[in-house]
Amino acid sequence: MEGKKINVAVLMGGRTAEHEISVASGTMVAQNLDLSKYNVKPITITREGSWLMPNRYLTEGQRVTELLPKYLTCDSSGKDLVPLETGNALSRTLSDKVDVVFIAMHGPYGEDGTIQGLLELLDLAYTGSGVEASAISINKIRTKEIYLHYRIPTPRYMVIEEHEWHRKRDALLNRLAKRIGFPCVTKPPRLGSSVGVKIVQDVQSFMSAVETVLRYDTSVLVEQFILGREITSPILGNAPGEKPTPLPLVEIVPKSSAFFDYEAKYAAGGSEEIAPARLNGRLTKKAQRLGAKVHEVLGCSGLSRTDMILNGESLYVLETNTIPGLTEMSLFPKAARAMGMSFPQLLDHLIDVALATHRSKKICTDR
């Protein structure tokens, strides 16, 4: 597409508990895309699943920061955008000649392979991982199984299914005591942003934490609690056939909470994020190699961020995000900046990788 501006749709929102964070990520992306290279169309999926699509692209010369808040919900005449059903929205995406979709969605219906599958059917390029890697990585239980298969160190864990919890509670509590003990961590398997995550100290708080998780999912992931420093390894994917690039590690020091929970992530002053992390060279390389290995074994593309705990000299992998947050306070852009890459340059790279990945798929299907 040399010499031609690229039409980019920035997709955000969705039917998820991470809706607000997704809109913040998408807004940040739209504000930082270089309008001398791209025509930008921000698209918001509402909490109910409808699509809000502006009738025009943002183009060079427009004051995006001022336009954008209203542009997410109003057309060029100031009238409210008409919500579209998914089928109509996808047809409109094609008729608007979108070249690449920048996916800035977190959690179910955005980070789990469903949107990626729809875009595959439309033969549209999109940023981030494909259907398979997205579907696997959103599920912390499945990623745990893959970690263990590839000898990637991870805390001990057990899974509680909702139907078992109501029928075999005492047996599950006995199993918990023998396998994991207290303190332990309870998590919804298919949500990010630490939504619903608790560190629990006793049986009573554990039972309450399980009920909290079951409001979000039908399964509960219960992990051994590892005391240590929180480290994250951001990985930048490259064109097909090229090795991914580890970015500087980020060390997370929660200020408002016992761990990097929702408030610590998104409240002003909730945590201190140090990039590069304060690790010696040997541990830094070890953590970066782990992050890159996870990126590859899960089949990630574009970008990923793998969270870890450092206990003494030992690293434990917790989970992997295929669409890390891209807000002003997010860890991935901070790591890129620590390497000398500005946010607009990061977005350029992700779009370039998306287009190269799409071209490689077409070559395979045309053979």
C-alpha cells in the first residue's frame, strides 16, 4: 500500500467487564495513529453488543483529541450514531474499504478469538494474535496446561467447576488443603485486568471468593500464592518467520493494594511501574527468554505480555495477555518507551505486522 493512506478501523468496547478499559485503549490508539499515514475510523461495540460506526474517517488536519469523545457516539452532523447489528456492521466495514482492523478489545468477545474469526471470514487484516492463539490464551486454565507441557514454571493450581462446587464442596476444600493450602489466589479463567481476582487467607474468605468468581465464569482457577516481586515481560511480534523481540521488563510495585489488582492497575498512583525492571542481567535475560518462549508456544502474533512472580532466584509464569492494555498508564507502551519506541511508532509496527501476516495467509491459501 505504498503511496496510499491506509484505512484503519480501531475496534473497542464489547460485552465484557473490561469494556471501559477497552474504550480507553481504543481511544488512546485512535489519538496516536499518524493521520499522515492513516485514515482512522473508531468503532465502539456497546455493552449490549451493538456497533457504533461513524460515517467518516478521521483524516489529516483534524484535531483528533477534541473530536474523538463525540466521534465515538455521534455522526458528523452531531446526531447520535444508529447502533448496528453485527452482520450489518461487518458489511459496512467492507463497504467502508477498511484495510486493517486495530483490535483494542480486552476479555471475552474481543481477546478470545471470536472477533478474530469474524475478521478472518471477511478476509480483513487485523492486529494481534489469530483465532487459535487468542482462544487458548484467554483461558488461563488451558495456558496453564501448555506451560506445564513445555516445562514453563508456573504456580500449582486446581480448577473448581460450578456444578462441582454446589455438589462436592467439602471434597473440594479437602483437595485445596492438600494440594495448595492458604494463602491462595482465586481467578476467573477468562477475564483480564485482575477483575474478580482475590488473595484469600482462610476457608471462609475462600468460599466468598469462589462465589465472586462464579459471577463472571462457570469455572474457578485456584493458584498457589507465591510471595515475590511482580514482573511482566512484554513481547513485540515481528513479520511471519521472524523471531519476536523482547521489550524491557517492567517491575510492578502496587501502592494501593496487596497485589496488582484492578485499582492498582488503573487508579492514579495505584502502583509504581519501573521500566526496565530492577533485575540483574542474568535474571533479566531469563525472564525475557521465558516471555518469548511463551509467546511462541502459544502461537501469539503482534504482541503479548506475560506476567510473572520473582521469588528469590525463581520465576513463576502466571498468565499471558494477547491484547495488553494500551492506555496512557499501560505497561506495554511504557516498555516500548524504555526501548526508545514512541507510542505512534509502536502502533505503526503493529499495523505493519498485521498487514504482513495477512499477506502471508493469502499466499498460503492461493497455493
